[in-house]
Amino acid sequence: MSESTPSLSDPTDATVGSVEAACGTLLGFLDRLACLGKTHSMDTLAASELTFSQLRVMFALGAHGDGAECMSVNEIAEHVNLSLAATGRTVDKLVVAGLADRREDTADRRVKRVSLTDEGRHIVDSHLSIKQDIISAFVAGLPDNLRADLCSALNPIIDADVDYFTGVLDATSTSSPSATEQKVDS
């Protein structure tokens, strides 16, 4: 990084209120918060003996709804950036393990719909609850004035008529490997 470019990890190098300062501050905050639960979270996931691809598929299914809605194998493949063949093998393993359910689409029998079983949903939910517990404990430990300031800073972003989250992933795609490069068979 050149001397004229402010460091994203050190917000004091940038003008207060600049993109660089805000990025540095937010990254520092999120990194510290993530470190609180990283070991526990990783231990929990490692104990499950699931592969990274299996976990990705499960979290994609978990984020897709309450189980009433399903995803096709093709939709899952696109969502987790795996080839269709790798996704199919991964789903097969999850079905055999009793973590996912696969059935024919009611409108098109050629399409297979996949959803989490109760056991699969429990794994996803328990991982998410670890993160929620850590955030709750962190927020509970803040003094009242900082907790209020945190809400005051974040609520206008969350509740705005403008969706500030739209396009964020599109903007980052220029700096990350292409979808073709990311597809791996696992």
C-alpha cells in the first residue's frame, strides 16, 4: 500500500467521516466481534464432521426460508457457487445423513426440491444462535449511552427508504475471483 493511500485497518490515517475512516472503524469493530465467537463457532462446526460444501448448502437452505419453501439443486448450485454435479453429490450426502430432504417438484417431476430436515435446521439454528448470544452479551456489556449511540447510528441505515445494501456484492465482484474461478467440486 502506498504512503498516499490510507490504511483501512487504521482509521486515524484517514479523514474522519471519509470512506476509508468508516471502513477502518467498521472492519475493526466487526473483526473484534467476530473473534469473540470464532473458536467456539469453529469447534461446533468441526464437531459436526460436515464438509465445508455441506455446510454452505445447509446455510443456503437455512437462509431460504422456514422449510416450507425448497430450493432446486440448480438454485443451490448457483447460490453456493458449486458445479451442478458437486451440488448434487453434496445434497445426496446431506439426504443420507438425514439433514436434508429431497423430493420431486409438484409442477415438474424432473426438478428435485431440497429442504432441511428438523435435524438440519437445528444445526443451522444452533450455529446462528451462537452468534446471536455473543452479540447479545456484547451489547449488554455496553454502557447505556454507547448502546443508544449504536442504535442511533445503525437504525437510519436499516430503516431507510433507500436500501444501502443493494449492489454491495456487485461492487465487490470486480475485486474478487470470477464466478467461474470460484466454482469448485467438493
